[in-house]
Amino acid sequence: DMTPQQKFAATRSELSACLIERDAEIDMILTAMVAGEHALLVGPPGTAKSMLSDAVTGWIGGHKFSILMTKFTTPDEVFGPVSLAGLKADVYRRIVTGKLPEAEVAFLDEVWKSSSAILNTLLTILNERVYHNDGTVIHCPLKLCVAASNEWPGDQEGGRELGALFDRFLLRKAVRPIATERGLDRLLWAPVEPRLSTTLTPEELTQANAEASVLPWTEAAKAAFVDILRTAKQEGIVPGDRRCRKSVGVAQAFA
């Protein structure tokens, strides 16, 4: 039997073998899983964002939720339709079956396109893992949310709300088109679909979270980590306190 760590290693190499020039993106999403954080991929269409997300979300067992957001997407499509029986009883309750509040893994494509009504509720699900359904608190089993977009937030309306949601994605990466001749050659003449030899249960993911969170830090590693933060600050990169604190868990998850 393989340990969760061995399964992560196998999946990392299998994804790397078929997704061209996407090693950093693969590492980021697998690390987000182990850290219990969410990941954002930003890049032009056709840069394998969905392919990578589909492969990883397909690898984990449990309930999945996937949606392509547009400005016309309604809360019903994300959180479930309002119960007609409830309305008759003067209760505004949603039926969340098969929707985001029940998902263990979620993929939100074009996430910034969603409306204020969706954004504010998304924040609570991503951060607190809860959904307020007409006075009832639903605890969401969400383990990983991967979001994708063709643009960074701020290029659209509703900048402040988007900023709050943007902050919930601890790991973020710009995805660039294939840059090398060798990569282009593989893309044109030897494309390979991701095929993963293992599956990961939600319980194994919980085990991986727990094992990563107790990995010890050496004094040298702590000093290097603080040095990175200091250097970043000198370059005008000043992450918030929460992001600094959570980065410790991300380093353990990657290790």
C-alpha cells in the first residue's frame, strides 16, 4: 500500500510527464492541497489551466463542483436553488445538493466574473468553510478550491470585493504559453492526456495535512524564511500578517 506522500510523488511525476512546462503549476496545486489552502491560475486561454485542474480534482475522491462563471451566473447555480416547499412555509432556504456548499473539491473558472451576491458568499465558504442557509450554518467539507482566470482582479468592476476574494487564494501563479522549441514540439507532435495511476481519498488528504503541519523547522530554515520576507519587503512585496503566517504551513506542505 502506498502512503499519501508516495501517492503525491507519483502524481507529481505523472502530471509533469504529460503537462508541458507546467511543473511549477503542478507543484503549486499539490502544495495547496497538502496545506489546506486554495490556488489561483491566471493566464491566457489554452494554457492547460483547466486540464491541470481537472486532472487534480479527478485524482481526489469525494464530491466535486465545477463551474464557468459569467456575469449572468446566478447564486442558484453555485449554491443551489431556493426550496419551493420552504417558500410556502415562509423560509428562504437553498437546496445545496450537488452544489458548492457540499463539495470537497471545487474548480471555479473565470472566478472574477461572478456577481457581488456570489462573491460575498464565496468568501465565507473559502475562508471559514461555512455556508449560511437562512439561519442554518452548514459546515462545508471543502478541501481545495482551484480558481482560474484570464486576467488579474482589478481590471474589472467591484475591485474591493474582488480584492478580498483574491486574498483567499494563498497560492497564485501566472501561467504563460509554452516558451521552448522542445515544448512546442511535444505539444504539436506528442501530446499526452494526463493518466494517473493512483487515487487519493479525502481521509488520506486529511492525513497529509496533519503530517505536513508537524514537520519540524531547523533554526537555519527559520532564519532563511525570515530573510526571504525581509528581502521581499525591500523589493516592495509586503504580504499581510495572515499570508506570512500561512506561508509557514505552505513551506511544510511543499517539504
